[in-house]
Amino acid sequence: MLVFELILILLFITIIITEAINSMRIIRAERQQKLFTDQSISIHSSLGWVGFSVICHRVEELEHIENLLNVKYDRYEVIAIIDSQLQTELYSALILRYRMLEVNNPITNTSEGTIVRSIYRSAERRYRRLVIVDSSTEVNSFTTLNEVLKITSYSYIIPITGNYYLRPYAIENIAIILSDATEQTPELLFSNGDAPCYIFQRETIILHGGFSTSLPKKISQSNILHTNQSFIHKPIHPLPKNRHIGRLAAGLFVALAIVWIFDIAKLSSGNLFYYFAYHSILITSAALATTIALKAIAHYQFIACGIDKCSLRTMLCYFHRLK
């Protein structure tokens, strides 16, 4: 039993140290990104060969499209995939808001059926970077992405689901990072920050057979560029309160008090019940202490990064990956 407890305590300590290190990496990356942002506010023209096609799958609201279009970098486009038959209101709102007109559809149908019903581009010059693809949600997501890949215009592809928004100046920051790595010419830029984000080289996707769950694993590690900066996020929530940490601390105090009582009872009795109850509560106390430490680290990260930088989901993202 003692060996098990020691292993468990070492595991808890490892989790706390790992989370603290990762949190400091995120904070350091956020400060670096803030420096990039200050320097790139006026960078709207393309940096060399770097251009981006954002493919947004499962768009759920008009505000999401407005967020993706709020980018001044010139070599940039947004391809939004929606299902006009299931998302009738959103489809109508997009057509009206951006004055979309149907254009020729170069995507052919496959054995899976009609993948892309129609393609739309705006009649207004200011929305020329927006492309709307009407596709059935019944078709496999990767199949749709691979077909839409055929109409992309730029060298780097950023797939984003409807749950995530672009952070301010994210595209400019990505362009700076890739431009600084011109000698390496990375096939994949992986953001390991707030939320995982993949920026693929278009030719790499085609070379490895298209989008799939295993696509990142097919790319050589020497051709992958890693960053702790965050480029996407979920909609911001209010700053969390510390009530949960206080409750956890109170629970830890009660658990330790019970441990002390059982420790006294164990000394005066050889009952097996006291033995197992004592160790169970001791382990529970260690788990509570670990949870308090993780929440404290996460809360500090939230405050250090600023409410406009981190989502609540970010707070224990590394702990989730550890599991």
C-alpha cells in the first residue's frame, strides 16, 4: 500500500510540475505574440510567397464568417462550407449579407454522391476573399475537405471547425513565423497553445493523399514547425471566479481532518476498516491538493495572458492531454 501511495504522489507531483512548465510556455508565447502583434499591425501586404486559405467546416453563425473576414493580410481567403438544406436561415443570411452569386462548380461528383452542390462568390469587391461552398453534411467531412482543397488559391491551408474563431492578427503572426523559416520551408506549422491549430502546406496535403486523421503523423518531424502561440480560440467567457478553489481548499481541510481522526483511531485499533479508510482518504486528499494546484496555475495563466487572450477551455488543456 505504501509503494502505491508513493507512486501516486509522484504522479501527482509530475502532473503539477508539467502543467506549471506548460503554463509558463504559453505565457511566454503570449508575450512574444503580443510583440509580434505590435510590430505587425501595419503589415497587410503579403510576406514573400506566404498566402493562406482558411477552410471553415460546419459554420454555425454569421458572426463566425465576419470574424474570419476581419483580416487585412492580402494573400488570404475564406472558404466556408455550409449545408443549405439543413442551415436554411444561415444560408439565406450569407447570400443576402455578402451578395453571393453562384459560379461554375469545378468539383465533380463521386461514388459517395453529390459532394458540392454549388459554389458562391460575392458580387462586391470588398468580399472577394469569401467563397461559400454548399455541401451536404451527410458526406464524410474529410471527403468534403479534400474536394474543396481543389478550389483553394494559396500555398498554406488552415482547416477550422465552426467552434473556433481566429484571434486578432493571427494570420499576420503566422506569416511572420513562416517567413522567418524560409530556409526550412515547413510542411506543417503546429500551434500547441490555446487550442491545437494546424497550418498545412497545400502540396503536402496532396502528396499524402489528402486530409485524414493520420495526416500530421505522415509528415516528417524535421518538416514540422512547432509554436506555443495561439491562433484560434473559442468565444470568450467572463473571467472565472475563485469560488471553486475555495471550495476545494475547504474540502481538502475536511479530508485532512478526517485523516487525522482515522490516524488516531488506527493507533488504538487494528480494525482493517480503519486501515483502508485511512489510506483512501489520504489518497483523496492528495488528489484534492493536486486539483487545487492545477486550478491555481490555470487561473494565473488566465490572468497573465489577459481575458482577450485565453478561453476558459485553455485552462486545463495540457492536463487533458496528459490524461
